[in-house]
Amino acid sequence: MDILDVMERLSFEQLVFCRDPAAGLKAVIAIHSTKRGPALGGCRMWRYADGEEAALDAIRLARSMTYKAAVFGLNYGGGKAVIVGDPATDKSEALFRALGRRIGQLQGTYMTGVDLGTTVQDMDLIRLETPYVTDTTGTMMAEGDFTAEMTACGVYLGMKAAAGAVLGSADLQGVTAAVQGLGKVGSFLCAYLHAAGARLIVSDIDAARAAKAVQAYGAAVVPPEDIVSASCDIFAPCALGGVLNERTVPLLNCKIVAGSANNQLAEERCGDLLSARGIVYVPDFVVNAGGLIVTACELDGLSAADMKRSVERVYDAVTEVLADAQRNGVSTWSAAEKLAERNL
């Protein structure tokens, strides 16, 4: 992989490789754009195979954050930090403080926060070295599962908008939704869908999580390998990215794809494959933007009530993207990308 070529092709501003042997730190900070303001995006810790895999993940995630912010007119750009390591065994105070020093050296062009594999306590350690961090103890984003719930709320509202365009009604009563992944966001999404009267099909690699969904919502459980092909109206990818690829798109048995996972398309052309099958894909960086929206709201000093009202904008954004795609005869991914780039 030619990193400089990738950066040029995707209009990246910076890619910072961080190493601190004494602290055990190996990380990548990707800053895609600061055109609208400081790059905002969480800190992920994962068992990456190598530095190339870590860099590619950071690149894809940072670009997605730029587009999320741009679609909703937020005064922030997109960035992401990824740490190479096992979050269950490799964490230390020294590691996160070392990352905090690296972020501080960027002088406010990048602000980090909680992401996959990291916690509020990890952000508190970063805060000891730099002020450019969110989701620390005492902030709204660190209280309970507010960020996850708001992300799920946005996905739910996006589903309603898509159902109105595709199924003829935004009422999800009786609609069948297949939810892949029952982490915090997936679980909150199930709660919203159940309250709306939707029928649930769920899957998770953790059998205990699936069992809870059965008990709480009367969900039907399928093995993880079968959730993509489950017969449903809406398929909701809420686990890791890349689930929509050349192998899985032909297996889909749904009318709509709308979920909280980042980078659901393994490649952008998979959006065209979905369109060719007549499946309406709600672009992830539009429908899962609730978490970013409320983080930006807190940084801008808005109240919790204002945050929740801001998340309601997801419904209108999805409606606009789907209408633009139909009007211009392009994929929903292309329509969403063009909307973001206009705002950039």
C-alpha cells in the first residue's frame, strides 16, 4: 500500500505514526480534514495484525467522521486515533498518557474520545497530558450510556425515514428488523424498535446478549453467520465494519440496510451492488451520526435537551439523501457523499 497515494486520493491532511517503547505505545492518528474546524473522532484500541491494517482503519474512520460532521453542518472535521494492542491486556496509564502527549503536540487540530476498546477512564488518563479530549469524567458524554443511546436514536429515526420512502410508511409497527450486533448501540436500537412494534431478529457472538434480547423483546435469534441472509424488511449492521461486500450483498434478503456500524461498505462500489439489487442503503455516516452530534453539542455548550433535538435532524438528513439519490439516479452513497462535499 502506498500511504501517500491513499492520502492524496482521499484528500487527507495528516497521518501521524506514534511510537513510545517505554510506554508500549504503537498508534496512528489520522486527520482527514480541518476545513470546518478541529478534527473530532474517537480513540480505538484493537488487535490489529500490523501497522498497515491500523493505518487503513484510521484512514477510513477519520474520513467517515469528516462526512458525518459535514452532512450535519457541524463546525468540526474528521479524525481518528487507533492504538495497536489488546484492550483486555495491554492497557496502562503510561500508554494513554503517552498518546495524550502526542495529541497535545498537534495543538488542537485533533480531539479524541471514547471508541471501540477504550473507556472514560482511559480518556481521563489522556486528559492528564492534553485538554484535547472528550468523554472524560464529569462530562455529559461520560454519564451512563448517553452517547450510545443517542447513536441508536439516530439510527432508529433514520430507519423510520427510510421506511417512509421505501415501505410507504414511517410507522415501524409490524416491520421486521434484523439487528447484527448487540453491544450498547445495538441493544438500545432493539429497545427503540420493540417500543415501536417492530419484530426483531437478532444475532451476536455473545450468546448471553442474544438471550437478553429474547427475554426483553421476544426477539428471534439466528447464528451470526445467518443474520446477513435473514428474511426481513430492514437489516441493521451494528457490529464491525465491512459487512457489506461482494460475498454478502448477494445474500441479503431485505429492502433496507440501516445500522450503526462504521464503514459498512467493504468498498464504495458495494453501494452500487446494493442499488443494482434494489436494496436501499442508508449511508452509515448519515444514519449513525447521533454520537458525533451530541459530542459536538456538548463541546459547543448546548444542553441535554438541545442535544436530543439535534439528533432528530437525522430523520430529515436521511430523507434528503434518499430523495437526492432517486432524483439524480445515483446510489444513496454517492448522494450522501456529494451532500457532505458540498458542505465542505
